[in-house]
Amino acid sequence: MVVEYLLDGDEAEALEFWGKSTKVRCVVLLAKAQYGRQKRIFTRDPDSEDLRRTERWDLPRPREFELLRDVGDRSVESMLDAVRHGHIEAVAWLVNEWRDSSLTGDGRFRKHRGGHWRPERARRILDGLAATEDLRCAEEILRRATPSRYDLRHCDHLFREDWDFGEEIERKMAEDLFAPLFWRLPVEAMLKSMEPKRYRGEMLSLAGYRLLAEDLMGLRYDPDRSALEDAREKAPWLPTPNDHRDDGDDERTLMWLYRSRRQQSERVRFTSEAPPSLIWEEMFREEPYWRGTLEEAREKVGAKAGKVLGSNVSLRNRLRSAAARRELGTQGLLGDYEGSGRIELYTPMITSVAEVLGLSSRYLKSVVFIHLSAWALAHEARDLDGQRGYGFPPSMRTSPFSRESPSHVILVQAFTDRLIRLLKDANLQAAFEKLSEHQPEPYNRWALMRKLPLEKLRMLLLKARASAPALGLPSTEDISN
């Protein structure tokens, strides 16, 4: 970058000199004006000879010359290109641009921020951010998109400040930016972003889970309330919402809420161990009439199953055969949801299935995560009366014949499809549909439920939660027997 004071010279002459005689990418010309000096900034692409006038008024920072090919191009496309190349500095600019283009409020926001409602621009930013492959940038996107205020529903007494219109802005940001990105960005980045980073006890938004549970499934997802109720059972001295509080009570309440959010971030984990389906397959290859638990089978053939996982050729041959037989079920093969609330993703299996089906492992991993999360919410979330989770118990997998209820699988797949369509992510949709083609019959019935009204789907979900026997759904005990 070069800065030149034009005393008596011509602007065109200066631009011609700097453009043809040097390789500078930014020229700042200062000319005398009626009141002080007039500043004009000209920039160019490294491959171009022509300097062009830009609209920016501030001087580019040194880092921008690495971040952007043309430091005068502050367009959405140029910033998204920078993010695709791993430049984390562009994330903050894009999130701010999304906010300015989306959150106009009732006029006060426009006056406060100078924003203009440009929904198409906001959508381009959202889709561009969601396509990020770099995990560092994806983590930063989720952290930047997280509302800065606490996302707590039962601790209004802790925060009594006047939020003005900022509360509405942050609510919209959580619902329209953070929640879609929560499901569309790589699962690894999502897990990393939920870890405290800026300070101990940091709590990030649960808007992603609430998008699925509340907006689609018609349930109430409130782990904070559940954590406080569990805490009061173990520690009756904790205050209730109507009790008189002091600072110590507030601190103890927050401690349990921190614990609740930590459990949310720890509930999902990746594992490289052999999934139950592979363990049972190896067990029956060795002893066709063997009877025992999964733990016993894992002790006997765990080493052999590990060798299969380590052999790309052997594993892919088995998965191709399973795909041809339509046996690539999600539960027990690609991932698992346990009654304790833990969700496990079997990384080697997901990667191998993605290669066999010609899919991106990143999007297949997200599809598996959405399916297992829908099952977890159907099991754990509260109904409109505030009752704790019931129904949709995961299979105990005490034997190779333990399977999830087909009707439950159908409903979970239906809500998985609804969420993916709501996100309008073509890559997720393609991965979901391709996987379904090679899964057992219940995993394909979502196609017949696509035209059902959402309220009808919610009604079926509540019936399945409330009375599985009344619907003729087999229980876990019936299946295992």
C-alpha cells in the first residue's frame, strides 16, 4: 500500500504511475479540499494492472492483504472465499453482515446499527457459512453466532437489566442463524464450540436442539429445568422460583446450570470402537448358537472386530453386502442413543459407509447425528404439560435380536426429514435419501409421511410416547424375548 499527497499533480497521472510501475495493491491519494483533505482509496487484484476506486473509507489492515485478493472488495462472496481458505478473521465480518441484513427490528435497530433488511443477502451468508469445511472456522462461526446473553429460562431473577430491543435481536439471531448452523456445520465443530472457551462456566445456546424439539416435534426441551429439579432432589436447600434469594443461592443455582450445560456438550461423543452390529456378526461367525450379553461378546471377539475395522478392504466388502441387503441401520451400526442420554457416533463405520455409498462423510455424520438427536428428544423432552420424558426408550441391546420399534423408527426418520427440509441443505438431503435407500424398511417409510400435516405428525409422536402398547408397538422386553 502506498499513500501519496497530491499537491500539484494529476490524479490520473499518479494512478498510471503506481499501476504500471509498481505492484502495490492499494493506493491512497490525499488531495487538498475546501475543508481539510480529501481521501480516495484505489485497489486492484494482484493479477490486474488497473487500479479502481473503492467505496471503503478506512485504510486496509495488514492482515487484509492476506485475507482478500482485492482489499477493496468487501463483498459477501469475497469474504466467504476467505473463510473457505481458512481465514478465521472474515467470520466476524460475515456474522455482522448477516445481522445487519436480517435483524431490522421495528425501526430502532436500523437507526441503531444502520442496517437494511436484505433477506437474500442474509441467506447467501447463511448458506456460505454452513458450507465451511475448515473446523477452526466452523467453530468460530458457531461461537460468533451464539447470542452473547445467557440463554436461561428459569433464572430471570439473576439478570434484571433492561434488555430493550437487544433481547429480540438476540432471540432472532439464536433462532435464525445459530440454530440452522448448529445442524449444518460439521459435528466436530459443533462439539468443540460447546466447550467453555472465553471463561469458566460459559454456557452456549440450546437453540439448535430447541429448533428440532419445539418448532418441529411440538415438545419442550428444557435441560436447565430438569437439572434444577434433579438438584433439588439431591440438595433440598436450593431455592425454588418463589423463594427469597441471596447471592449465595444464585451462585449455587448457577453451579447446577453450568453442570447441565456441560452435560449437554459431553453427551455426544465420537468413538472408534466396534459397533454392536459388528460385534454380534463376529460372535455368530465364531459361535452360531452362542448366548450372552453384548459385554461378554465384546470381550470374546472384540479383538477380531477391531481387526475388521482396521482392514479397509474387509470392512468395505461387508458394508457393500449389507447395503445390497438394505441392512445399514443407523442405530447399532452408525451410532447409538443410550438411555443415559449419551449419543455415540461410530466414526470408522460412518467413514466407510460414506465411501461405499459415494457420500461425503461430513454430511453422513450430520444425518446420523440428527437421527439420534431426534430419538433422544422424543425420549427426554417434556410434553406441553411439563411432564418429563417418557416413551421411545432405546433398545437395551442385551442380545443380537434387540431392535428398536419399527413405528418409532418411522417417526424419528420423519422428523429427521422435516428438519433437513427446513434447513434447505441439498447436501444433507442427498445424504439422507441415499442412506435411506440401503436401510431396513422402517427407515424408508418417511417418504409416505412427507405430505402429512405437521400437527398430524406431532399427534402420532405424542400417541407413541404416551401409549406404545395401545398402538400395538412392541416393547423392549417383547423384542428381546
